[in-house]
Amino acid sequence: MLDRMPTGGGYAVNKTALDRMEQAVAAEGNGFKVDPTRAKPSFCSGATYLVFTSLFDELVARGRIRNRAEDLSRLSVRRQKDGVGVWGRWNANGPGVAKLFHDTGLGSNFESIDRALPGDFMKIFWTEEIGAKEFGHLVVFLGWRTADDGERIVSFWSSNQPDGYGRKEVPESKIKWAVFSRLLHPEMFVRLPEVDSIDRDLVDMQKRSFTKEQVRRMVGMITPPPAPTVATRLSPAREMVPVQPPPNGPTAGTTHPPAGPPKVHVETLVDNPPSLPPLPPRLISLHVVKTGETISGIAQKHGVGVKELCAANHLSSPDLVKAGQLLKIPPKTSVPKAEPEPAAPSPSSEP
């Protein structure tokens, strides 16, 4: 996918760059159009959003995703404020991408670089601040290597200062913290209407600071990520080629670290990753909760366990299910024994 993205074009965070993003990802006819070449100059959240929306554009073209036109139009950029809609989450301070993936079931979030795979989205925090005072960078993770002095050098793709679209490397010591988001279930695109509302946590990140523990709870970073699927198909080939070391880091006043990686001979990933292979058959089904239904009843109906069903939908308690909720049904492993049906929960006053 990255071989289809532009190169260079300059980095900017201004009205011109945002105008170009609106032109690059816009509603059109019965859906939306993605034209990354229009988004120059660019910025990091815009660059990674072009990768995300280009993937969905290809899945729609292949017939892998069939949704209403208004659902597709939700991906367009219309100057949504932080925390509002899909773009407003992606472009927000803090873990906007991770929150989007968690709330919709599109993927999983984690924080260990040892679990990361090429193609994972990566929110980098250059300082300990998260939220209003943060200095961050949103990128597509490519991998890491070990320098001669033993330090790990992290490679990623994004819009970087000063040149714009391209690859960059930084010592891992420059990264204070990172949140990785792995796209696993593009079929959960059907839940995008659920993010039309305002995400108060992401709105608050414009005004105050958050802790790592708050972020972990917010984006469901409790268990290790599932096995890779779509992320692997996004990843570049692992052939290694010698290249010139990246330039020194960005100038003062940017959201990048103050110094670039050491000027040593480096190896990095090839510039032409393979095209996406055919997608595997869908592994999960969906269930819309009806009035009076319970988790145990739904689990028995689909032949899965209550614990597995709760885990697949990030439910801390079976009583949290409510009418109208869309549940992911995990793959069957073995048909569980019937479990006693608890009393239906009281109606929720939440919207």
C-alpha cells in the first residue's frame, strides 16, 4: 500500500494542508474518493489517514466491503473537530486511532514494540505528556534494526519534517512511549455510524493531560493483540537494502524529536512493498442484540462460549449488553455446553 503513496511534497500544519486533505478524501456520488496526490503539503495524521482510507477504497473496489453510501461518506474529511466522527478521532491528540479501532472493533491496540509488525499504525509520544501538552507523531511502523552501539533504531513511514511523505528512522531512546494499532477486522466498518457522536475523552485531550493508565483503559490495552491479518498484508517486504542515512531531525518548534538518528550506514526496508494479496474468507459474523436477549443466550445460539463472546466485544461483564448493540461473533472452536440464562439486565439510560 505504501508504494502507492506520494513522496515528498513538504510538511505543513496550516490551512492549505487541511484544504488539500479535504480534496484528497472527499464524499463523491455513492461513496467517497481517495486521491493521495492532492494532499501536498501534508502532515502526519493526514498521511496515515490516506493509507487507512486507501485500504478501504481497495476493499470496496474488490467487493470485500458492501455498505451504504452514507457509511462510506463518513470517511471523508470535512474539518471535523477533534473527537467528532472518523477523521475527528484520527486527527485528535492522544490515542485517536487506537480509540477508533477499540470502539468499532476494527482492530487491537498494544504498547510493546516487540509485538509490532510492519503495517501497524503507531502513535509516538516524544515526551511524557499525553493530551493538551503532548508532542507526538502518527506513523506507519516499518520495523527496527540494531545499531553498532546496540541501540534499536525504529523505522517508520509518514509525513515528516521537512520533506513530507517518506521514511524516517529515529533511535528508540527518542520515543518516550508509543501506542500501536493493528487493523484486523475491516468488516467492522459497519460500526462507523457509532462514532458520529462526540468522544469526550478525545475532546478533553485538547484541554488537559492524561496518564498512560487512563489511555490504556480508554483503548482496551489489556490483552496481547490477536494474530496479524490485514496488518501483514499492509506490510512491506522484508528484503534489506543499503540506503543513505536519513537527514537530521526537524527544526525547533515541531512535534518531532530535536535530533535525528546518528549518521551511520543503515539498512532499511525496500521501497516497493508487494500489492495486497486476496483477503481470506470472513472469520466472524455479526449479531444485533434484540430486546430481552442476553449474552449467554446469544452465545448458545451461535455455538460459542460466553467468555469468548465477551472478550471479542471488549465486555467486562455480560450484563453490559443492550438492545440494538452490534456484537462480533468469534469463530467457533467447539460447541459449548448450555449455560444457565441470567435475568435480563435493566434497560440502560445511556444513548
